[in-house]
Amino acid sequence: QLQLVESGGGLVQPGGSLRLSCVVSGETLDAYAIGWFRQAPGKEREGVSCISNRGATTNYLDSVKGRFSISKDNAKNTVYLQMNSLRPEDTAVYYCSSRRSGGPWSSWGQGTQVTVSS
């Protein structure tokens, strides 16, 4: 089973940028799709972006399209979420998760807090 550890969160002003990292261990990353999710206080968790096991396919939540970019480095077993033009409504705990093709999101990291505020 994969273990996932997120990092890179923090406090940033509106319009700023952050890059989140999800370091994966336990198995080879190229066998898994990786997704980024977020949960704000009082709200349900939502999917933000995901990338296929080989990195050929990416998907984004409509509200982050053009601002966020997901990428993966299989050699480093790391998936990144570059977040630009951040807005206060992006404030949430961000989690990464993994799944095999066609399977459920099954392994989760502990989350990293992103706060966008002036």
C-alpha cells in the first residue's frame, strides 16, 4: 500500500502562488493515478486535480482551471500541484490520494493547510 506525504502549504496573499508536493512511497508511482483534493471548514471534500499513472491525462476542477497545474516526477516519486493566482476561496486543507486504474481513491496523506488571506 502506498504512503503519501503532502507538504508546501502555508499562508499566502491573494494573487500569490504555492507549490504543493506529494511524496509517495511503498510502491512505484507509475502504477497509480494521483489526485489532489481539498476540504474547507464546513464544506465537503472536493476533487481539485488528478493525473493519470503515466502522466498523459490531467483533469481540473473548473474553478482552478488556468490557475493550477498538476505534474509528476516518477523518478522522485513525487506529484506536484502548482497553484497560481490564489484566491481566498482556495483556502482549505489539501490532500493527495492514489488509486489504481478503475479503482477507488484508497490511500490518503495527512493533508497540508493552504490559507489565502491578506
